[in-house]
Amino acid sequence: MIKDKLKFWQYYADRVGLYLSTFFILLFALLMYLQKIDNNINTYDKYHESIENIKILNYKLDSYFLNPYKLIDYDSSNQIIHEIEKDIDKLKEKSFLNLSEDNLEPLVTQIDKAFKEKSNYFEFFKSLNARATNSLHYLYDTRKKIESELLDKPQLKSDIDSTFFIFSKILMNIPYDEKCLTHRLSSLEYSSKTIKSLKYFLQHSKFFISDIKKINDISTKALHIPISTLLDELFVKLRVSYQKSRKLQNIIAFTFFIFAFFILIMLILSFRKIYKDSLELKAFKSAIENSDNSIVVTNNQKEIVYVNDTFEERTGYKKDEVIGKNPNILQSGEVSEETYIDLNKSLEKGEIWEGELINRKKDGTLFYEKASIVPVIINDQIKQYIGVKLDITRYKEQEQRLKQAATVYDTIGDGILITDKDKKIIDLNPAFEEMFGYRKDELIGKTPLFIETVDKDKILYEKMWFEFQDNHRWAGKISSKTKDGRYIPIWLSISVVKDKNGEVQNYIGIYTNLSDIMASQEKAEYLAYHDSLTNLPNRAYLDIYLQDMVDLADVTGKQVAVLFIDLDRFKVVNDTLGHFVGDAMLVEIGRRVRDIIDKDTLFVRVGGDEFVIAILHPKAKQKAIELAQRVLTIIKKPIKAYSYHLSTSASIGISLYPDHAKNKQELLQYADAAMYAAKESGKDTFYLYNTKLSLDIKDRLNIEQELLHALDNNEFYLCYQPQYDIQTRKTIGVEALIRWENKNLGFVSPNEFIEIAEETGTIVDIGYYVIEEACRAYMRWKELGYVLDRVAINVATIQFREDDFVDRVKVIFDKTGMDAKNVEIEITERFIMEFSIEKISLIEELRELGCHISIDDFGTGYSSMNYLKRLPLDTIKIDKSFIDDVPSSTHDIVVTKAIIALSKNLGYQVVAEGIETQEQEEFLKENGCDIGQGYYFAKPMSEDGLIEFLKSKG
């Protein structure tokens, strides 16, 4: 039977091979023939396109003949000739001539000859047309001259006009009376004897008429050359031949397809027969190969003849590594010799053997197997052995882990407590008994100790259980009470055990005693999370605790309110009376606020004179407003600090979660924004956050983000506003003013981005850019011959905090070739308020370089006269706000006169900015102001605009 089966398989294998070979040969031949058809189609399309292109270009060429007396674009006409020649050359190719059974070559030669004849006519046409056009222009020019000479000869002038009227008909291809034209020219010829210009006119008229006749003759001949007719005839022959060829190709391709289809049907029938007979073999093979058990088949000599994929995965051996080998290559030496003796005896008797083996993988790893080995007996003889092996390594490891867990449970130093699903204690280990002093029988059936402990901290207790319900796990630090009444710090980890249906069976708590660790860490933790001055929690503590509040608000439905408190005018106290007085003031305010809040309210010093209060409550908004009013009241009470009796107030911003903010960061950010709104509304008040503030914050954040890349993207540029001598109105310098044009924000006013740049620190790099760009611009003006006394450059106070500021300015001067004496550094009054020895030394270094020093916007701050006279200054710049209402405002007149007088007494020059009227300029001139700047003289302008301005001023 096996022999017959083999013959059957051999017969079908040979027949299928023959069918497959024939099918692929036919398929390949069909594909090649289809490729040939596709090539023929492409070739036909190519030459059809060439014929059509020649026809179109021929029509274009005819248009020149049909429209004479116009200027011809020689490049365009030559291009047409060149393209026609190129397409005719294509028609001469053998690949084209072979497309048709007819002989196409004579017809192509005829087309080529006709085109060359037409091309020659076109060259004559171009020459005659150019000459006729030139003659016509000459005639028109001559007519103007003649008319001026014929003012007293109206009849002669009328004949000339009639002649030109006939010329116009000729130009417009309108029929004309040739006899009339001849008569007119004859009458003019008689008069030409006395008028010389008329003689030239008649000569060129005759030339023009002669050229016209030649042009018409050439055009008629060229237009009658039958190129289009010949092309149509060529195309008809090509199309007829192509259609015959396509019909034959379709018949051949269809024949190929029928043969291929027949072979495919025979293949399908053969395959179905083979498939039906192979199902049983595949099913058996699939069962062995996909078995989760390791399958090993050996011959009667116990040499391996087959292993499945599971065997390879379990042992690490590949099939070709074990075929022909004895299964004892897996022996580990961990199984007794008696087991193998018993195994061999059972197999020799033809009996099934079952047992457990410890084998070794290829990499040396041990694994456990439960084996069942079956002898295959045919005709009372053992032919093969089949081994089916189940990997029980995991079960053995679990058994070992259970033994180890029991040992750990009894010997570990951490306390372990187990409850049932109702949280009643059912077991605990010896370490738990020792840690808390209870015996097991005293606690069985009772509630765990940690529930009583954490219940005292409501937020911790609620957060723990909500987190546990979500994650089925919780870990945290608590303080638990022992049997003798002591409290010990515990790190508690709680987990849950569920059955296969997901129902809770047990809770497990692991208690780690932190007493020894806490002794060394408690002080460090306190310092890390508390302010050293006020002993209040600090920003790090706020970050953790506020997140807990937000998480708890999510699950309880409560609100979180944040009050951001900033003391008003605290900087004045700190700067004038000293930091020790300011510190004493902060300590007292911290104590007062702490005394009026309850234990569940968080009170934090976040830095400087800023504090934060956080409330978790169902009606947090109402509680926050009430608390804000109380805080404002107690802060306003007089404060005694050393020998000083001080008073201050606060600005408070309030934001709510989830009403306003989506997370703790927004909660603090929005409260901070509301606090600034409170300051802007007059201080000593509180302000509740609203969405308008959000828009302001968003705009500010957008500016912050775009500022980061503005320099790299070359978005900044400088404008320059001239400064002039008020007495002579001569331009003596300029002030460099930065401008910003952003692709996303558009034009951004300096009033919007300068303050943000100072706060974020980007003003430093921007400042160096302004200095270098202003110096380069000055040197360019100098090369053009415009030498100004100085260019004024604003420098932010924060810039002076750079250790290498002066060195970098020197580098810029050296790099640009700028002389420091032509640079005026403008500082603000804020610089004076933050006066220090370090800053005055920087100013002195700049003056030693040669720079001039100016105070900008003088009068708007709180300049100390003592500092003012000590600073090495050159110029005082009066702020625009004092100039605006001069001379109508008596107050501004007095202030402006005082500033000018003070500056003169101290030896400083005075610059007035914001001059917009003649009256303001006259007032400043009369009162001794040195330099002016403002729209009345000149607006800020680009560098090119400034150069034009300087040119106009001479």
C-alpha cells in the first residue's frame, strides 16, 4: 500500500511539474508579447505626436505670411523652423518607416522637400518684410517734414494724404485702386523737382510698392505648398497600418491567454487531488508541530529522527544538532541511575514509561519534565519510540518559592499582617508581634492598627483609600501606636489578593520600622521642606502637598483655593532699612497669618515677600474670600521690628480648582496673575482670577516662547531717532531703538516684550545684539561721510549683573572699530535704586573706555540725590511725561525747570525727549536745555531712512 502511495505521489508530482513549467513559459511569452504591443503603441503615439506638432507649427509659420508688414520675432520664428526640422528628422528614422507595410519614405522625402522650399520662401519673406517696414517708417517720418513745407500748397498736401490713405489700406490688407495710387505718385513726381524731400518720399514709395508686390507673391507661393495635405496623407497610411497590426496582435495575445488559462485549469484540478490526499498527513503533522509538549521520535536504536519546535524552544538545541543523536545528550546527572534502568527495562518490554526527569538545556540551565515514552510496535517489533514531555519547571519553582516564602514570613524583620475581605485580622508574623508588643491571639479577628492611626490625618486617610480603590495598592509613611503607648514611624505597604473572579479575598500589610532611619533623616527632611527664616513650609513642600489636595479634590468633589500673597512696598523697607529689618517683618507677618488659619489649611512662604495659602473645602471660594479679608486686616496692623515701627499692606490673588485651573501649576500661575491684577488696581486688596487674565497670561507666554528664538531667526532690527542741538537745530546724534517683527505675533511693541525679556533673562543677549548692531551702523554712516557725536544705546539693569559685561563691550568695540567716545550708555533710574559699589565700578570702567553715561526717563522713579551726585554721569534725560503738557501745565513747567537747573549745577548735559510742538522746543531752548529729541524734529526711522534724513539736512 505504501509502495502504491509513493507511485501515486510520483506520478502527480511529474504531471504538476510539467503543467507548471508549461504555464510559466506561456505566461512569460504572453508578458513579453504584451510588452511588445505596449512598445508599438508608444512608438505610434510618439510619431503621431510629431506629425501633429509639424502641422501646428506649419500653421504658425503660415500666420507670418498672412500678416505681413509687422515686426517679426526672429527668435520665435527660428525656433518654429528648428522644431519642424527636428520632427521631420524623427519621421526619417527607420523605426517610423517600418511602422507601415506601405513605403513611407517617398512621402516623408516629399514633406521634407516641401518644408525646405517653404523655409527658403520664409527667409525671403523676412528680408522683404523688414525692408518694407523700414520704408514705411521712413515715409511716415518724411511726411511730417514735407507737411511743414507744404503749408501754402493744399493740393499737394491733399495728394500726399491720399497716398498715405492707400498705404494704410495696404497695411490692413484692404483692396485698393492701383491706378489711383499710380496717378497720385505721378502728380507728386512733377512737384518733386522743386521739393527735394518730396523726391526722397517718391523713391521710397516706389520701393515700398515693389516690396509689397514681392511679399504678396512669395506669400501666395508659400501658402500653396501642400505640407498639411502631405502630412494628412502620411497619417492616414500610418493609422491604417497601425490598426491592422493591432488586430493581429490582439489575436495572438488572446491565443496565448487561452492556452495559459487551459494549463491553469489543469493545475487546479491536479492540486485539488493532491490536496485531498494530503489532508490526513497535514493534520497529523500539525498536531505534533503545534503541541505545547516537547515531542521526540527515535528509531529502534534510540537515535533521534524527529523533534518538534517546542523541543527546540525548551532545550535550545536545533533539529539538525540532535538528529541521529541519543536523547541522553539532555541528561543532567541530577537523576539517579536507577530511574534510567527502570525506564529502559519498561521500554524493552514494550511498555509505556512515565516519570519525572531533570534535564539540561544547551546553555547548561536545568529544567524539569514529566515524560511519557511510548514504544511503536509494528508486526510485533519495536520500530520507534515516541516521547511526549511536559515542562513542569514552573510548578517546581513555585513549590520551592512557597517553601521559601514560608521561611521568610517567619524570619523577616518586617511585620506582616493579613486580613480577610472584611478587614478582620486572620494572621500575622512573629516580627509584627515583636514590633507592636501584641500576641497573635490578641489581634485575630480585630481591625488593623493602621486604620486607627491614619484616621487622625483626614487628608492622608481619604487619599490612601481612594488611591487604594483605584490601584489596589498603597504605600506611605504613618505613625503607629504600640501596645505600651509609644508611637513609632512606619513605612506601610498595603496590597490586595483577589480570586479568579476578581473578588477581594485578603488584604496584606507590610510594616517597616523607620525609627532608626528617621532619627538621621528627620532633621534633613525638615530643612528640605521648611523655610529657615519663618519655619513655615517652603515651595518644595507646597509642590507635594498641593498635588495631594488636587488629587483628593478630584475624587471627593471638593474645591481647592490658592491665595497668592505679595507684600506691598516691601522692597523699599528692605533696601532702605536693611535686610535684617525686612526679615523681622516677614517673621512677624508669618506668625500673624499662621495664628488665624486652621490646622487643615496650608500656609507656605514661597520666597522673598511672597506667601501662599491653600484650602481644601466644599466651599473653598467663600472660605478663600473670607480668609483674604482677614489676612489683609492683620497685615495692615503696625509691626515693630527692632527700633522701627512699620506698616505695610498686601495684594492677594485667588484662583480655584477645578473652576479656574486644570492642575496645580495653573492653580499657582493663575493666583499669581490675579495677585498682579490686585497690585495694578491699587494694592491692599484681593482679586479673584478671571478668564481675561488667562488671555493676558497666554499672550505673555507666547511672547516668552517666541523671544527664545527671535535672535536666531534675525527678527530684531534697529530704528534710530535723531537727537539735535536745541540752539542750532543741528543733528548731533541718534538713539538706537530696538524693534521686533515676529512671523507668528506680527509687530511686537517694545513696551510689550522688553519687560518680559528682562524677567526671563533674554534681555542680556538682546542687549549685546543692540550694542554691536548700533556700532556697526555708526561705522557705516562714518564711511558715507556722516559723522555724528554719538549713538545712544539703552542698557538694561540686569545687563550690569554680567561679570564680563565690560569685557564683552570692549570686544564689540574692537570687532566693529567703534570709538567708545561716540557711544552713550543709557541707564534707568532703577539702576540708581539698586545702587551698589559693584555697579558704580562698572560705570567707571565704561567711562574709562571713553563711553558717555546717561540716565534715561529721569523723574519717573525715586532717584536718591545722594546716589545721583556720586554716580559718574554725563547726561540727564528728562522723561517724555514731563514734556507732554509743557508749557500749558504749571506743575510740569516747574518740574522741568528744576531738573534742568539740578543737572546744570551737577555739570550734566540735559536731553529732553518727546518734543512734539514748536512751543515745547521754544520753552526748552529758553530754559537752557542742551539737546532735543522727538517727533517735532524727526520720528524713529530705519538706517536707510536716517541716511536720507542726514542728506536732506546737509
